[in-house]
Amino acid sequence: MATPGGAGVPKSWRPSFQLPSCAGSHHHKEVAIIGYLLVAAVGYLLGSIPTGYWVGRWRGVDIRTVGSKNMGATNVFRTLGKGAGLFVLVADALKGFVAVSLVVYCHPACTEALPQLFPAPAAGSWPDHFDPGLAAGIGAVLGHNYTCWLRFKGGKGIATTAGVFLALAPAAVGIAAGCWLLVFLATRYVSVASIVAAIALPCGVWLTRENLTLRLMVIGLGVLAIYKHRANIARLRAGTENRFNLRTSKSSR
């Protein structure tokens, strides 16, 4: 006969949860979310550095008023030359790469000091769950696209997104870069190549990584990248989008 305390009930039938620990778990998750937001904020600040704008100012030009009026590497390359364009391209990619790498490097120390705010990664290979590196990457791309230093108007996020996934899924970046190069050489439209890369990168992540969170994240960032090219898409449809001239860095757009 089962006793009121449940001594005669088989262990497999007994409840496997306890309300107090469940409440504590919810509290722990809420605190961890604050940690993720702090990490995303760090990524945002790194991504928000307006590299193209600063390079233009150093050369006496407000890059927002010339060419396509975009602060990305393509407009800098066309307007200020190859050296300036390559510098902005590398710097914008480094913003994403450094944001993720810095957080991943510092996270163990933060976990040891503040375990509730920065919980240790789950068992398994990183990142097989929502890792702080993912939060930093999202923050970096949003910082580049919507920089707080220039009234939340920034670039299109192609280079910064590439930098983020160079740290998270390098093989997928290789696939996207190959697609970008092939389309660019075939069409000489940087915008078309970038849109194709924004589609190829999620495909590359789905082929090379099994992390569902990472897959969903790259789809969202890919959609954002295409959305940021809506003016280019309109010009392509109107037949007014300029091709990139490989022999000169000057262009009317």
C-alpha cells in the first residue's frame, strides 16, 4: 500500500520536477538574458564605428554626400580610390570578426567571475546553442547598419556580416565569397554580387553547420542585407545601376 509520502510509488511514476527549482531556473534565464544583451551591446559598439565616414573625413570628403552616398567599401573605393576602399573593406570585416572573437575569448573569465550573468556554454562543441558569440555578431551587424554616431544611418552590412561568420562558420563564408566573386566577374555589379552572397551565406551555413540557432540567425541577417540593398534593386529594375569599373575607382554612382 502506498504511503501518503509516496514511499510505495515506483520511482518512475514520481514527479521529476520541483516548483522551487523551476522558479530558480526562470530567474537564472532572466539574468542570463541580461548578460546576452550586454554582450550584444559590446558588439554593437564595435560594429558602430563608422569606418567609411572617418576615412572620408580624413580625406576631406563627407562620403554620405558623394557617389551612392553609402559609407560602405564600394562607394569609398569608387570615390576615394583603391587604397581607401580596401582599408574600409578590411576594417568593416574586422569589426564583426573581432566582436565575436573578443566575446568568445573573454567569456570564460566572465563566467568565472559572474556565473549567473554569463553562464558557461552547454556541453558539446561551440556554438551548439545560443552562444554569446552569436549575440555579439548580431550586435556588430546592427551597429554597422544603424550606427548611433550618425543618427542610426550606416552601411549595408556585407563586410561586417562576412567578418562575423568568418569567426562562426568560416567554410560558409568561403562559399559565399566564391559566389560573390563569380557573379561580380560575370556582371560587374557589386550590388548583385552582394545580394547573391547574402543568399549563398545562409545556404553555406545550412550545409556546413547543424546549429539551428546559427542557421536562423544567418537567414535573418541575409534578409537584412537584401533589404539594405533595396535602392540598388530599384536602380537595377530601372536600368540605372552602374557597373563597377575595374580599371578606375571613379563612378558617377
